[in-house]
Amino acid sequence: MAKVLIIGAGGVGGVVAHKCAQVASVFSDITLASRTESKCKLIAKQIEEKQGRSIKTAQVNADNVPELAALIRKIQPELVINVALPYQDLTIMDACLETGVNYLDTANYEPLDTAKFEYKWQWAYQEKFQKAGLMALLGSGFDPGATNVFTAYLKKHYFDEIQQLDIIDVNGGSHGYPFATNFNPEINIREVTADCRHWEGGEFITTPPMSLKQSFTCTEGVGTYNLYRLYHEELESLVKHFPTLKKAQFWMSFGESYLKHLEVLGNVGMTRIDPVEFQGQQIVPIQFLKALLPDPASLGPRTKGKTWIGCHVTGLKDGKQRKVVVYNICDHQECYREVLSQAISYTTGVPAMIGAKMMLEGKWKAAGVWNMEQMDPDPFMADMNLHGLPWTVIEEPGFNLV
Ligand code: NDP
């Protein structure tokens, strides 16, 4: 039985709040706080209707440490679940340290003015969390998150040594808009327009964004899609914690319409993250673009199709080469029926709830700052099966990845 404070009432925050509300034996007292409290209140109302539980709401500016600390002191949670934006990671970690509360997030810190996501800023908190006897769990979404746990699970049960990792993220769903992003548009566009980096031969190699693609056929009839190689933050921690990896890559599917729009928006400067002067005012083009695009939290009712996200690993077992894939398939409309969300927010919010559950139940308990693959994957994997993200393992799958 524990009190939690969830910060961020967007697409992911809504799912986390619904899923925590479903597990009353662990999450006995839930407060959802965000910059705009009306969004928290709307989610609270939906939770009352769908899950039959009432949760509390609050207003907070998570860029402001004293404001955060005051809210945490008032609520006295055991854990803060940060599903605001990556820009708030460090301020929320600071407030947790100041108030003696554990921390969890789903995306690594990114400075507002540089599209550069790296773990170095959060890893630098290791000693502070250790000294305070507190735990910070980083990246407990799907990717990062479940993909880190998948990798650890395959290593633990199927390999003596893992050598190549390919993380594959297919969104086979369609929302019917010519262009919309499935999670925060600003974060999404910063991610996919960044230079690609993949791990090979002991170093990260940089290539232009989207410059390598391959066709991939998902299992269970989810379909065939074009995958594009891009950099994703879990590669940084996975190659550190699995040093036998010779190659590690991240692949994501994109439709033609998405790519066409992104190219044009980039060419005309609409994805720029630096301020420009407009009619006597400073505006940041990507923030203006975000205001024009559909809110990801509104895509739920209209998104149809499935996601297919998994890890394909090759390596050695008993001196012999083998390959194994583990994946989850998630249906957008089923997610909507359960928690009024599309599958992208759902596949992020469920692992956030499970990571929190692991910490509150003491199954994952250690002072310091941790990535998901550093914890025992088994209890997390068991909970994925129970809480809406069942997974499948195939040994020697027929995939031939680049
Ligand atoms: P949204 O933009 O839908 O929601 C973000 C929420 O955070 C909004 O409610 C917003 O408030 C709130 N917020 C922003 N700034 C502040 C602030 N300064 N103080 C308080 N609240 C603030 O994003 P998503 O829900 O799509 O994504 C949430 C997080 O999940 C992001 O960090 C994203 O990177 C991560 N993510 C992780 C994935 C994974 O698999 N690991 C996949 C997808 C997302 P307001 O409504 O006022 O703007």
C-alpha cells in the first residue's frame, strides 16, 4: 500500500494514472499533478468512470524545484513517477533528493536548447541518490524500458554472451491524419531528426538520420513495414551494461506520409529548436508547430491497427551461435477501450506503472540511479503478461536483419 505522485497529465500520464488505479493493492493513494490542472481533473473523472476509483489532482510547475518540493512535502508520496517532459527530469530528481523520495521516469534528460539526449546528466546523480538511500529508476517506458528488460531477459535465459542487438519498433496503426505524432510532437521530432548513431566495433558510429532502411515483416500478421535506423537512448545504457555487444541498432517504422511531411517541415525550418524573431516576438518554430498538430492524447478514438515492438538478439549459448526474438503486440483500439488511449501512450504507461510496482513491492530495490537492464527482468516480465503487455519469445526466428 503506497502513495504515489504522478507528474505530467499528457497521453502517457493518463495511462499511468489509469493503470495505477487498477492496482489498488499497491497504489492505494494516487495524486496526478501537472502544469495544467484541468487536464488532471479530466483524467481523474475518466478514472472514476472507468476504474471506479478516485484520485487526487494538483497543479505544479515541474521546472521549479521549490514548488515541486512543497507539493511533495504536502503529499508525502513514497515515489514520484515523472511522465512530464525530459526537460523536467533534473528538477524533479533534485526535488526528490530534497524531500527524500524515490524517483522514476520514462525518458532521459534533454536540455531545452540542444537536441541531445544522453544519460550523463542523470548518471551524475548516482552518488547523491546512493548517499540519500533513495532509488531512481530511469527509462521505465517501452523503449527505453521494456526493451531494456527484454534484452536482460534474453541474456539471462537464452545466451551466455550477447553479440548483436536490434530493437525493432513498428507502429502498424493509423490515425487517419496526414501528419501527427503519437507522443509529444516536440520530443518525437527532435528524436527522429537527430543524427543516427549505432554501436559497432566498440564505438558509436554517426550516420545521417533515416539513411538506412529495410523491409520487415512482423509476426502474427501485423504486416510488412519499412524500418529506418535511428538513434535511441537505450542504446547508450545497453552497450554499457552488456559490453559483449559488438553491434546494437534501433529501428523504427515510418509511413511515407509522415516522412514526406517531416522532410518539408525540416526544409522550411519548422522543426528548428532555436528562437526566431516573429513580429517583435521570439518564437521557437518546433513549439509553434506543436501547437498546430493534433494532441497525441486525442488520437485514441481514431487510431486503428497494432504495434509490434521487440528485441532481436544474436549471440552464443554453449559455444554455439543462436538468435532469439522477444516482442509484444498491442492493439490501439483495445487500449482505447481499456484506458481511453492509443497504444503508443499505453505501451509507455504500462511499463511505468510496472516499474513503480517493482519499486514499491521491493522487488527492485537499491539505492542509486539505475537503468532497467540492471534489475532482475523476471518479475517485470511476469507483470507485463498480467497487466496488458503480453510477450512472445521465438527461438531461431526467420528474420534476416541488416
Ligand atoms: P505530452 O506532451 O502529451 O504530456 C506531457 C505532460 O507534461 C503535459 O501534461 C504537460 O502539461 C506536462 N508538463 C510539461 N511541462 C511541464 C512542467 N514544466 N510542469 C508540469 N507539467 C509539465 O507527452 P507524452 O505524454 O506523450 O509523453 C510524456 C513523456 O513520456 C515524455 O517524456 C516522453 O518523452 C515520454 N515517452 C517515453 C516513451 C518510452 O517508450 N520510453 C514513449 C513515449 C513517450 P501541459 O498539458 O500543461 O502542457
